[in-house]
Amino acid sequence: MSGRFRILLARPASQSGAILICVLACLAIVTAMVTATIRSALRSHVEVRSQRDLRQTELVLEAGILRARQQVAASRDYAGEIWQLADEVLPGDTPATIEILVRDRSIAVTARLGSNLQQLTQRSFEFMFDEPSPSNKE
């Protein structure tokens, strides 16, 4: 009986080699699919982070525009400022800076989000303002 089992369990070397090649080919295909999925996920993560930073920069710019309008309305001597937002204002460790420059009747506001050049997002807006006319209040 032991001879009979030996015949059933023994395979020719060429058949074992073909199975090994099929297993290796399947492993290569699965590895390629996993690698492509990971690359796609990383690209998506970078894109989402970039869109988030862009939106936050736009919101910081809007805050700078509001501040500039309020400061110009409050004081005719206001020439602008550089406004560093507190770390608690934005999520994460991303610093935000707003630069306001007033010259003649023009206000230029620049919002920067990030600290190094690879991660810096910047948006600017320039607008004209009218001098408040003296009212006839007595």
C-alpha cells in the first residue's frame, strides 16, 4: 500500500515547476495591484490636503479683507499691518499670515498659509475704497 501512495503523491518535476510559475505570476499581479492602489490613495491624500489648504487660504484672505475694511473705517492713518494668526485658529501646525498694505485709495491683502516653499499657499486681493464723506449730523 505504501507504494501505491508514493505513485499518487509523486508529481513530475515539470508539473511542479509550472505550478510554481503560476503562483509567482499571481503574486506579481497581486503586488502590482496593491502598489497601484497605494499610489492612488497617496495621490488622493495629497490632492485633498492641497484643496483643504487652498480653501483655508481663501478663508484667511476673507478675514484679512474684513479686518482691512474695519481698520480703514476706524482710522484714516491706518497704513496696513502684518497679522500672524494664532496657532489655535487653524487646525494642524500650519502657520497663517495676512499682510495688509494701504496706499492712496487702494488696499492690498495677501494671505499665506504654510511656512516652506513646497507647502506654501498664497492668495491676494486688491480693492479700492472710498473715503467716508462727512455726514451732516449736528
